Amino acid sequence: MSFFGVNLTKEMIMSLILNVLHKAFSLNSSMLHTAASIQHEIQFATPRADLTNSLKKSCDVKVQYLHERQVISLTPKNKTPTKTIIYLHGGAYVGDLQIAHWWIIQALIDKTAASVIVPIYRLAPHATIDSELPFVLACYDSAKTADIYLAGDSAGGGLAMALAIELRKQNKPKPKAVFLFSPWLDATMTNPAIDEVAPNDPMLDKGGLIWCGQVWAGTRPTTDPQVSPIYDELNDLPDLHIYQGTYDIFIADAKRFAEKAKQAGTVCHLHIFEKAFHVFMGATIAPESKQVFTDIQKVMGS
């Protein structure tokens, strides 16, 4: 492919969009540097992003309430889905659903023709894992299709794993698979390899994340497996699919988690994308992001 007279290789095209975005993110300091900065940001928190016009046009949207919390269900118009994805958004457990989350959900629907359930769980410091896990479990129980999948980004990936662990503890049917986008798997942030990746990560900082993990844990230790899934035995779980960039401090624990899961006999696929930042699949136009959603399409047999 030629661009202004320059012949671009596939590798150059693959990295161009993410490189530009990485540089843009690097110009802005992360809100997650310290506990104090996060607490300040929470006071002026960005409100939850509304559904995109594209989703409103392409889906039947239903808003319901479970446990006095909002649940948004999206069903592709003129279709009868046989699969449901429960999507748990990220935000370090303190941030609300943003426009990029709706972009990810749109891509999932476009690729899989599945219905998507979006639990609007309450956020720390006003909520904890103990107050919100029963809610997301109720959302799982409410799914009508035979085939149910879990998906989540960042902290939402951690919550998706907490739900998978809870389903195992209660001997409930497993989801068909769990899709984890740059998941937060260890709230203690004690992996020494984090410091090696940190200079390349423009979005996350372990100092602020430690506080977020502590307030989300509530009365539990941050080593509790449903706060930090890496401390679970990771046995008897559904197939796990992790999509992770190398310019993201969470890659350190994603590698450890994947290896531990495999040793426990759980099928775990770790897909690593070079120079990709945290939750890069939110940039759905990037070729790397399209690879993620195409892989999910294949896994779900859509």
C-alpha cells in the first residue's frame, strides 16, 4: 500500500494507528498516579457515556433493574440471538462506562450477532466487591440464551474473573468462554516486572491503582481471589482468552496468570500485541483491534 508516495508494509499499517494514539496519551498525565489524584478526579468524575447512535439504530435496547441497579440489554435488530455476552466495563472500579466501552460492545455485536448485557455496577469508594458481585451474578442468571460468555476490560476483566470464580464456588453452569481485554488481575500491584513496563505505559500507574484496589476490596484483603484473581487456584474454569498489549503494565500479571491457569489445567490463550497500550481494542478501527474481534468471532463460532 502506498501513502503519499511511501510504500507501507503490513507491519507499518498495523502499528500506525496505535503509535499515534500512544503518543497522544503520553502527552496527558494519567489520573491514576496517586490516591490523592484519583480522589480529586472522582469529585469531578466524567458522567457515564450515553449509548452511541449506531447502537441505538442497530439494536433493540432494554433498560431493566436488578438489585436496584441498572442493566442495559442490547439485542441486534431483526435477529434472534442464540448467544449472550455479559460485558463488564473497566475504570479501575472507580470510573464509569465511557464511549470506548460502547465502541467495544458495538464491535462485539457486529462480529458475533450476540445479545449483550451490560451491568451498571456501582463504583468504589461507595461500593465494594461484596456489594456488586451478587448483582453481576444476578445478571448472569437472567441471561436467556443457552450459550453465555463473559467479557470485560481492565477492572471489568477482573470482575469477570471474580464472577467466573463465584460460579464455580456455587456449582453453577460455566460460561462458554471468558474474554479479557487488558485485564487487571492483581490489585496488589507487587509484581517487580511492572516497573520494567511502566516507562512505556502512558495510562496506568501502580500507585493510584493500589488505592483503587484497596477501596474496592472493602473488608477483604487485596489478595482475595475475587479481588485479585491471580491468587485463585484457577482450576475448573471456562476457557480464557486474554488480549494484552506490551505497553501496558498489566502485561506483567497477565503472563503470570496465563501460566498459572495452564498449570492448573485451564485452557488459557494469551494474545500479546506489540507496542499496544491499555485496552487498545477500544480503538476499534485499528488493525490490531480488528484481529481481537475476529478471533472472538471464531471462538464463538459466529
